[in-house]
Amino acid sequence: MVALTTVLVVLSVQRYPFQEKHSDNIAVNDGVVVTKEFSVKSDTANQNTSVKGTIIVWGNKGMAERIRIVTSFEIDPEDFGGMTVYIPKKWYISNILSSYPYNQKTSLEPYASESDMNLGNEWRNMVEVGVTKLQKPAGGGTGTVIIDLVSDRKAILPSETFNILVTVGSDTNPKNGVKSIGVGSIKIPISVNTES
């Protein structure tokens, strides 16, 4: 009986710390060191593709640790270039949230490429929405995509500056028919100590 009582007490003590605490006293932006807003639209005439967003950075002691990229986009029905968010080196995608339900395949479902793609010296990965690789347009639409990133803490340096690149839109050259994507772009510099 004593052994049973001891086991029950131990189980109760072990469970208690993991219970959720209910409180309305929530610290807003706890640990946030940088927030930046951005906006970009396609440069192609009569193409209504645009993205607005916010980048939120959490950090400690001059080190960026986590990033959340919140995007709200509109993709033109005739656009085959959609939106692409480029992820810098030393950062990894930990989660992607979308306004499109899980397993409901749509032309605007976010797609994260394989990280072994050759994206140059600055980028490790990218997330595409409505990009059809110069084929027929995805059909257009609006939505929200949230991308969570975590840093490689062993590789990132204190006060290191890095960029997030967002590209949108597409165009076809009327003279030679050459197609291009990412005709509108914005590069957002991020630094923990100084807001560039």
C-alpha cells in the first residue's frame, strides 16, 4: 500500500509541471528583436501580382535564433511566376503554415524546394507559391503563407547581417517569346543589433 501511494504521488508530481497554465497576462513580442514590413508587386503591365508581409526575428545577445515570415499575396490569373521566398544560408525551414488545408492540393499550395539545389552563395532554400516553371499560369488567387525558420547556431555569427529575398510575377518578351519569372523583387536586410 505504501509503495502504491508513493507511485501515485510521484506520478502526480511529474504530471503537474506539464499542465497548461491559463492566464490573460501574456507578454507581447517576448524575445522579439527585429520586425520589418515589406511590400512588392510585379513590374509587368496589367499584372496584379503582389505580396505584403512582415518578418519577425527572435534573438538573444546579438544572435538571431528564429524568424517568422508572414506573407499575404495576390497572384494574377495570367501569372506563371507567382511568389518565391528565398531563405538565406545558415537558416532552416522548421514549419510552413498556409491558408490552404493540408492534403488539399491547389495550384497555390506552398512548395519548399530541396536544399541541395544550386541557389548560389547567398541562398540555402526557397519556398514557391504559384510558380509553374514557365508553363501555363497557375490560375491566380489570394492567400496567406507563414514560414518559420531556425538558425544554425553553430554557424551564425553575433550581429551577422543576412537577407530575405521575395520575388513575384512573370513576363513574356513580345519580340522573342522568352519567358521570365521574378520580375518584381525586394531584398530585406536583417540585422539583430541595427535595423538596416
